[in-house]
Amino acid sequence: MSEASRPRKVLIVGAGPVGALTALSLHKRGWQVELWESRDDPRHKDIALSNLRSINLAISARGIEALRSVDPSLAEQFLNMSIPMKGRMIHHGIGKEESQLYDPIRNQSIRSCSRPLLNQKLVEALPSDIQLHFNTKVLRIDFEAKVAYGSSRRASGTVPGDEHVPGPSSASAGPSRPPSRNSRRTGGELVTPFDLVIGCDGCWSKVRSEMMRAERINFSQSFIPHAYIELHMPPDPNKPGGFAMDKNHLHIWPRHSFMLIGLPNLDGSFTLTLFLPFSSLETLRTREDAGRFFRDNFQSAVDIVGEERLVDDFQTNPRGSLVTINVHPSSWSSHAVLLGDASHCMVPFYGQGLNCGLEDVRVFNSFLEKHNISPSMDDDYGETDETLAAALRDYSDHREEDLKAICHLALDNYAEMRSHVLSPMHHFRRFLDSVLSAVIPSHPVSTLSLTDPFPTKRVRGWTSLYELVTFRPDVGYSEALRREQWQKQVVAWAGWTGGTGLLLAAGIGVLTGFKMLSARQR
């Protein structure tokens, strides 16, 4: 770095898993990183399972590869603190259990992990020279001056290390270029200059709303008519490890229009999540109604947890909504970019929400690498960096198709989990995929490029959609969807031609028999 240059300053809003990984990755690139989070500091605290709006995480190869791309030791750490799930355990209404393996050939697994634990470990991994501000919310962002204004529960005073930062106390002060790259508190506000602001602040992103005030951005959201409610299955002291059910499965009670799922935790408990239409939820007004509902539909879960506890959780825990959000472009000039749920909120039924968000970090870094973005710069705050703007624009355009594909697949997979897993055709297709994958295998790329996140542009051979989405980080979501649509056409064509052939053979047989019978009669 020359004497006239300075480190590139990034402000990351949101210290969830995506924000924390983004902060770590840019710090490793030599950027100056500042991180704002509206919640409490999670470091070195008891993270008991208390977040009742947080569905357990199923980390797959995409998420692990994203962690590995930033810090290989992080990937190994999370593999050790998660539980492998090799398949779905289907709980039928008659009490029968059925294991459906995710990958019968390679025996690959997804990993169950507590979201609070994952978040805590990622924040604890951040170096001490990253500026962290917890209990801090974005008030507004002046993109012309590249200055963000925040409020926090801390009433006043200067943040340690931030004493030398001049800056305006309100957006009305007009464009300014603070000469310092640090933050300070002015008039009760936290004032931070930046070169780039990254919104990792979730579905209801404040950074996104500020971007939409400054630039034309396409935005859409749609809710599904189902609520989710988190329930709890405590450890059983009489079972190995405390697990009352097989810990190496994702448990599903599919009931066509609704379902219950269960994911294991390290302490032997299971996090249960009920997905139920709001219209059905409104009919369960009393404890008696709720108890009858659980007995009629989830008796095996009632036998383990107990009706009283299930009903208690059902009545007291919050009802969450499920939404799909799409944003394009997800960047603006060299000033801002959105990662994670801020740019692509999806329903949780493919288990890819977090995996996709973590993958955003890997893909984003590949475009910084491809465009050779320097960790230092000579321009003053407020200036547009054309090279960085091109990198952000390329990232947004490249990622859009994949994000739309996984949001679509996540919606489709809800029908599969709550209903199609009970269908004979679902079993037939799984069997067919297994056979063809063994006969005509598709081979993944083992080493991913720093500048090309998805080296497999066209999948060869045969493989299941689930494997492409879950276990193939070398393949983009849009290519996985394209390949599955082609494979479905092949299966449909084979079925049609096979059926036509059988009908033709039967017709010929009937006609031949009729002619033989007529000849005998003559």
C-alpha cells in the first residue's frame, strides 16, 4: 500500500452467519471491516435453544464449501459440532417408519446444527481488529456521501478507538467526505463512512430499503398460506446420547396439507417444527382442540414428548410466516450490495436458505478476485470506484438466475416433503435415479476455482435433483434445475413410448387372436 492510499472500508450490516462470514472473508482480503448488528453480542454466552423463530439448520456441501473457501478450519469445526443426517425418516400415520436415504450410492449426508451455535462460533472467529457494534440499527444511509447513520441502546459516548472521526450528525448536512475511515458518535448517532456497504440484515433488510430509495430496484415478495411453530422434544435419559429417535435422520411426519419435522441437537433433543395452514391453525382454539390434533396426526411424537408439553409449546410459542423475496439488481454502483436473505429470502423446505447465503459469500469473493479488486484505494469517500462497480454488477447479474431457481425449488419441495414422499411414483423416481446414477454417473469437480465458482457449466451423466442441489457446489442452482427438467422429460418420454409400445403389442395380440379365432370358425 502506498503512502497516499488507504485500506478499503466496508460496512457490513447484520452479524448473522452470512454477515460474520462476509466480515471474515473481506478482512482476510485486507479490507478494513466494520460490522453492525441490532441484537446482543452472542460471544462466550450460554446459547440455550431459546430462539423460537429459528428453524434448525441443515448444512450441506454448499455451506461447508463456502466456509472452507474462507477458512478451512472453520469448515472442520462445524463438521465436528453438527450431526450427520443420511436421509429422511418418514413417520406414517399408522406408526410405520420408513428411511429414505439422500444418497444411497455415495452415502453423503447433510448436517444438523443449531443456528445460535453456528452464529456464535462465526462471530467468535472474527479478528479483534474488526470493529463490532452490537445493539446498533441503521437509521439511514447517505449513498452520495457514503456515510451510514445508526442508533444504539448506548446513549452517548465515543466508541473506543473511534475518537478521531469527524462527520455530519444528520443526512441534511449535505454531501461530505470524512477524511477518517473510523466511526464516531455524534448527537447520539453512530456515524460511519464507508467505501462499500453490504446488507446481510435478513428478509426485512434496512440496507435494501435504503437502496430502493436511491435507485430503481425490482423487488417482489410472496407469502405462502402456512405458518410455522417451533416445538421441542427433550432428551431421553434412557436412550443412548439422549436421542429418543434415530439421530442420523431428518424426521418428517407428512400429512399432505401440513407436516411436522424434527432435527437432532447435540444435547440429544430434537427441534420440532410444525408447518400448518393459517386457516387450519385458526380452528385449533382450545387446548382440547390442539391435543386432539396432535393425537390424530402425530401420535408417535406425542408418545415421546407427551401431549401436555406439545400443547404448551403449541399455544405459547410464536407463529412465524414464510415468505419468498426476490431482488434485482442486488447491487448499486460501487456503493452497496445485498447478500443472504436480504436479496433472496426463501421458504425452508430445501434446506438451502443458509447454504445459499453462505455460498453468496464464496461467489461474491470470486468476482472480487476475477476483477482484481485491490484491498486499498486512493479515492476519497463518496467517489465511485468503476472497477468495483463492474464487479458488483457482474455478481448481481450472474447470481440472479441461480437465486430465482433455488427459490422456485424451495417452494416445490414443500409439496414433496408433506405429500409426494408418500407417493409410489416418488419411490419409483428415486429408484430410477439411483439405478441410472450408478450406470451413467455424473462426476463432480473436486477443486473449485477462485474466479469461477461453478466450473461445471453443463452436468453430464445422470444424477438426482437432490444431489445436484445439496451435494454439488460445483453446479449452480439454475443448472441443477435445467438438468432436472431435462431428466424429467426423458423419464416422461420413456414412459410414454413404453406405454405406447405395450398398447401396440396388446392391440396386435388381440387382432392376431381374433383372426385365428375367425379362421377356426370358418
